[in-house]
Amino acid sequence: MEKTALVVGVSGIVGRNLADLLVAEGWTVYGAARRPGVREGIIPVAVDLQDAVAVAAALKDVRPTHVFLATWLRQATEAENIRVNAGMVRNVLDAVSTAKTVQHVALVTGLKHYLGPFEAYGKGKLPETPFRETQPRLEIENFYYAQEDEVYAAAEREGFGWSVHRPSSIIGYAVGNAMNMGTTLAVYASLCKEQGQPMRFPGSSVQWKSLTDVTDARLLAKHLLWASTTPAARNEAFNVVNGDVFRWSWMWRRIAEWFGMEAEELAGEGVPLETQLVDAGPVWSGIATKYGLAEGDIHRLVSAWHTDADLGRPIEVVTDMSKSRRLGFAEYQSTDESFFDLFARLREERLIP
């Protein structure tokens, strides 16, 4: 049976890589976003996901077998995050329900399931690491939980299968998205190199010393495809990470070496990127002009606030992925190569010098 995917958030770091994989696998792919762009093999659907009437109109002729939800909008409070982001999931699922063709819905959330929302990130009573899918929800409001509940309710009502995917920090190619550690670090390294400054780790001493892991967007795409087409993975939540672990004290040196630089050893606590980059806009604009880069607006490339949140975590963050392994997902990705592949592509696309 022909498979038709609706990738919601196709312009983001998850949706972009997933759509590329599905096209390569021969799927018919619709890509929904406010500005989905034009890409070979993807049928664009431009829509404001907060507008239920507009979503229904935009999707009335789309008959997906699989829906992949990989989008969110950051709001000022968690209450607003819940209202807006759960509402977008509900709008999409209500709209596609009329086609009666949906077999599976996959929702991408993340480790804030275990660490808490931005207002209480890494604070209070947290579960033990490594994080496991069997651990209960935190006793605090969280828009990830609200999104999950929308999927569960629609699945109960419509009879489709579902999967929830909880990556760690995602490393991959995308431009203009709200959470992009890899590109943020590439821009930061490029600024340091141009100005003759060492790379200073912006995070906590705990993250510098502790074991951690991340998720390559390409591996996450494979995991989404696997879970949505594997009967044993139906109606399950999964952690998804690269499969290796590292310490930032090691990875920071590896990243610096790729850029031909030296990494400064951390003494005490790091200075957040939001502080280090507060006046970097004009400097980056000058670098872009000097090297003929494709993007001179640093804010289109850098998500300092999110990178600071992840690198500033006050606890060890290691994620258990044995559930996926037991059910047959065997993909693995070396994390330093995740960064290096991304940096090489950013250079190829003239986004960094």
C-alpha cells in the first residue's frame, strides 16, 4: 500500500531530515509549516497551525497514512506553551480525521519530559539517570504531556496507532529554527576564530565533567520511520539517542580542533552564550560580508538560550535506549561525527566560513 506522510514542522531540524528520508524511501510527502519552502519531492502546505479553520482548509485534500508531529512554538509561560502547542496538535489531528486514512501518528517531544519545562528546567525532584520511558511524569504542568494527551485521545477516538519520540539535544541541519545546538556552536566557534579568542565552554561544571548523550537528526528520522512501520513499536513511547556517551570536556576539544582552534579548559562555571554573544550581531554581519556567507543575520542561525539551557544543566543527563534495541532498532551514530558532518554541510552551504 502506498504510504503518504504529513510532516508537520517540515522546515525544522526534525521535519526537514525526516522528510528527506521519507522521499528517499519512496513515500509521498506533504510538508506543513508556516513557511514550508520549496524542496524537491515534498508537497508544501503553508498554514498557521494555530488557526483551526485554516488547518482544516489546508489539509482537506490531504489523505495521509502517517502523520509526523515535529513542531512547537515557544511562549512566555508554560500555561501558554500548553494552550498553543496542544492546540496545534489538536488542530492537525481534527483536520486529518475526516479522511479516515491515518494509520499512525508519531509525536516528537524530548527530554523535558524528564527534566521539566523551561520554567522549571532541571529543578526540583527529578528522576534518576539514565532516563527510562517507564518513569512517571513529573508532578508539574508540561506542554509535552499536553501534546501526548491530544495524541492519545485522538488515537482512542480514531483507532490509529501512535508513537512518542523523546530525543536529547538534536544535532542536524536546519536554518531559522528555535533549538539548534550544533549550528549555534559552529557560529560561536567561527566568531572566536575570527576574533582570535579561545572557545570558552558556556555551560555548567556538572555538564563539563559528567557523561551525556545527544541525538542526530538523521538517526531520529530513521527512528520515526522504524516506529511508524513496525507493529511491535505501535502505541509506545521511546527515548532516542545516538547510542554513545561522552563528556563535554572531551567533545569541546574535538569541536575546537575541527575549527583549527584551542579549547579553553573550564575553571568554575561557564559564561552563557546569551551573555557572550549579546553584541555579536554586527560582528557576524561583518564576517558574512567578508566571506560571502549566505546568512548575515546571526539570529537566524543561533539559539543561544536553548544551547545555554542544555549545556547548563545541573545534573548528569544520560538516556536509556534499551527499549528500542529490544524491539529491533539497531541504528547507531558517533556523536563527534554528528557535529563534524553538520559543520561540513554548514560550510558547504556557505553558512559558516
